[in-house]
Amino acid sequence: MATSPVTAADPITCDPEHYTVEFENEKVRVLRIRYGPHEKSPMHSHPPLVGIFLTPHHSRHILANGEVLNMQGNAGDVQYLDSIQHAPENMSDEPFEVIAVELKS
């Protein structure tokens, strides 16, 4: 019997406290992501995206394969990420905010 790969939840569905849709059409979905100090999310996934950081950030991401990705940067940073399945955590004592422009196929 064939099995399909397990896919993580959509962040809008599994974590509406931190993720809101600002805009969506057939090409992109724009998310506003806000985390308070040391807040975290359950495992979820994103298609390829461009992140625009509105605040300084220091985050840890547990990936689906168990690897840990640490990210740190400044307000104004712009970053491209391929598809990702992760459980992120804000490692800072300050809130952080990012706009994520998810690319649709």
C-alpha cells in the first residue's frame, strides 16, 4: 500500500495567534507574523517565501528532520527561503514581526 508524505499544518490554521493573512491572490499569500518574547509555534509549513523583517530578530527553528536552524538579524533584512517545515521560537526578550510573501506555484 502506498503512503503519502505527512505534511505539516498551515500556520493560519494551526497558529492564528501569530499568523494573519494580509493579502492573497492566485500568485502570492502575504502573512503578517508576530511573536512575543520567547513565544513559539507548532510544526507547520510554508511554500517558498520572501521574508521582510520589521524588527530585529533572533529565532530558533526546529525542522521536520530534527535539525535546528538559528536565525538572527536586523529590522529591514530581506531573506528568501525555500519551502520549509518548522516549529519556530522567538529567542529574544523582545517581540518580533515579519511580513512573509509566500509564492504560489
